[in-house]
Amino acid sequence: MDPPWFQSRSKREVLEPAAGIIDDERPIRSEVRSGLVRAIALGRLCLQQVSSGKVKDSDEIAAREDRIKRSVHMTISLAFLAPVIVEAAVEGALSVALIH
């Protein structure tokens, strides 16, 4: 028997996409694409600034950008997107199925 303070984690399930969503080849809206490309560029800039030592850490970027640290980390993670995804975003070739 587990101690009273022990809580087990619930199991996670992998959810399959709804039928038909995977085949949706419509391009994403231009506003969404523009925001994504801008965010990728900002993520790459932030990563470069931290890597080069231009800024001390993500706290400094968060203060400068008036954002929370988690938001900066999420933006920096966009710098690691696969090149094929970044290229498709820039060219406007991302489909709705990819972002849902």
C-alpha cells in the first residue's frame, strides 16, 4: 500500500487526429504564417544572443521584451524547428493539417 502523500500519475494516451484532418492540404492563413515566421526569427535571435554572451540569460531577454521567462523559452525552442518546416513556413507551403 502506498503512503498517503503518494499520488500516482494518470496514464497519458496518444490521441489520433479526427478523420479527414490529416488530408487537409489548405495552406495556413497568411496572418498565422507571418506570425510564425516572425516568432521563428525572434527565437533564432534570442538563441544567438544567449549563445554569444550578448545577453546574460533568458531573464534579461524577458525583461527587455516585457514577457515572462517561459514565453522566451518557448520562443527560443522555435529556433530548433526542422529546416524543412521553416522553409515551408517562409514559402507559404505549410498546410492546415500540420498546425492542428
